[in-house]
Amino acid sequence: MRIVDTEERRRRVSQAVWEVMDRAGFAGLTMRAVAEAAGCTTGMVTHYFAGKREMLAFARARMHERMDARVRARDGLADVLEESLPLDAERRAETRVWLNFLVAALHDPDLAPDHVDRNRAWQDRIASLIAELNPALDASLEAQTLVSLTDGVATLAAADPGRFPPARQREILRHHLSRLLP
Amino acid sequence: MRIVDTEERRRRVSQAVWEVMDRAGFAGLTMRAVAEAAGCTTGMVTHYFAGKREMLAFARARMHERMDARVRARDGLADVLEESLPLDAERRAETRVWLNFLVAALHDPDLAPDHVDRNRAWQDRIASLIAELNPALDASLEAQTLVSLTDGVATLAAADPGRFPPARQREILRHHLSRLLP
DNA sequence: CTGTTACCGTAACGCCTGTTATGGAAATAC
DNA sequence: GTATTTCCATAACAGGCGTTACGGTAACAG
């Protein structure tokens, strides 16, 4: 006897979570603010999530799904890495949200393991792409370098788009890759 | 008619702020938690700071002073950059605190300008060191690359010390520098 | 039509927050 | 000695928080 699309509602709440988090950060992320951003009340939110933690966990999982889907749609080392950079407004917002979840994971034992696993899988993915392109390289070392570089660029660009416009981000990445794979 | 050392008290509170922030993050950073970590009560804290914002601003400024002092004690590009990595427990804690302030700056218009200024000054500092070593390089580009790289390594190492032990962090940095300045 | 169930707005609850007020002990000033 | 000021613990306060309970509306079932 389902009347509304449950998943649609949960996705709508997730989007509201990102919206609030992007605008006000973790500190401003309250149930009431999320509900307002979703155009409803806390009653609706609590109807679909047992509590704030579950809501946040779902929003985080959905964010990762989106990121994964975007990267999976790409081919080749340069394109895959570039997809992880905040090259447009949407991805800049996503980067800001991602940073919020990142520091949350630093202090939340429930989130930390998944965060670490994801980072490691991402490094391994890049390492395998490097190994394909040039087996002579230390793929693990180069992958950690590249992931660090792109994460750093994303972080700096999120805070200072003026000095890290899209063209500059791309330039940094391409320049490094050209030295790595001449 | 000063009885106690005011600066000593403020510094003690600052240290308590870092301690709580490292352990519990921004979410767990309450006046009461800070007071307890400092071994006193909120009455003492409010006696030396007009409010939470001022306390945090002071703690943040002190953190930057410490970082600056450490870097200023070093010479040469490699050593300066290495000093910014979380190579020991103390700097790993500091990196976690720094990340908290970083995301706070993303959503706080009062903190953002200073954050951006500091990042830019840091990039410029690295750029000038690069220009000295090899004027043929695009110092600005290489500096942004290096700063992104070290920031990324610091972030990843803070979350996953297992995959980014001190030796690995150094290896990543040295390896990149060796390609940059053969 | 009647009963049941999904949906969710409204509102109350207790807790914890930053802030402010109060009061008193201790040190200095005179 | 008294007066004054610094220092800070204690506690009260209003506001906002996540959570929970309640109630009504609308959709389906029989």
C-alpha cells in the first residue's frame, strides 16, 4: 500500500542536506533547516529517516554514488582524475560538502573506516591505470602522489576559486601528468 | 594591578581548544568541554574571552603562529615543505585541527578572507623559493602544484596514517621534487 | 460506505548550548 | 587596618537542538 515514492522522498531530503551543508556547513545543518530546504517539515523527514545520523549516512552514501557514477563514466587516467576536480559550480559545491564529510569522518569512529576504505580503493584504481600506461613506474607511489595532488587542488580551489579557476586546475593536473608519462 | 599572566591563561585555553577539537571536532567543541580540558570552568574562559567566536579566533591565530614559526625555522624548499607535513603525532593532531578550521572558513565569511590570504602567501613563498632554484620553471604553477600536493598528503595522512606513514609522505614529496629539480 | 493504513504537519518534551549575572575568595592599594 | 580590584567558580537564563507523540487528511481495501 505504497502511496508515494519512498526513494524519491529520501533523495529529496539528501539534496536538501547537501544544499544546507554547502551553504552553512555542518554547524548549520539542523533538522529544521533541512526540512525547510526540502520544502516540508521535520515531520516528513523523520517519517523517512529514523534520526539525524541515518539521514546523514544516507546523504553521504548518495554523494558517493554520484561521485562514483561520474568517474565511472570516464576513461583514461587524465579524464578520470579531472572528473574529481571542482571544475564547475556543481562540483565546487560537491567538494565543499565532501570536505565537510571528510572532517566529520576524522572524528566519527562510525564513518572513519568507510572513509579510509574509499580513499584506498580510489588510490588503487589510479594505481592500476598508471600500471597499464607505464609498468616501469612505481604505480602505488605515483598514484598516492596523484590522488594527493588532486585532493589538494580540490581543497584549495574550493576555498579560493580565484587562484584556482578550472583552467588552472586542469593545467596543474596535465602538467604533472606530462612529466609522469611523457 | 595584574595578578595572573593574562597571556598564559589565553594560551592555556587555546591549547584546550586544540585538544577538544582534535578529539571531538568542531561539533564537540563546547565552552564546557574547553573549560574542562583546560582544568577550570566556563567562568574562567569567559573572563579572558568575550565569547566563543573570540576564543576560536584567538586559538586559530595561535595555531597559525605556531605553524609559521616552525616553517620559519627551516631553510630550503624541501625542508620548508616537509615541515608542513604531519610527520609526527603532534603535527598529525595539528593537521586535524587545521582541517577543522579550514572547513569552518569555507562557510564563515569572517574567516574566509584570512584563510585565502594565508594560502596565497604560502603559495607565493614557495614560488619564490622555486624561482631561486630554477628560474626557467613556471614558479607560480609549480608552487601551486607543490602546495596542493603537500596539502593533499597532509589531508590523506591525517585520515589514513597507515597508508601515509612519515617515510611515505617524505618519499612522495622528495620524489616529486627530484623530478622538478633534477 | 466503512475500516485501515500511509503520509506528514504541528507541537511538545527534555537536553544542551552560549551567554550573563552573582557572589565570594584572594591579592593589591592606600 | 579598610577599600578596591582581580579572578573565577557557580548557577541561572533564554534559545535552539534532536527526538517523540499526537492528530488529521487522503488514499487504498473490502
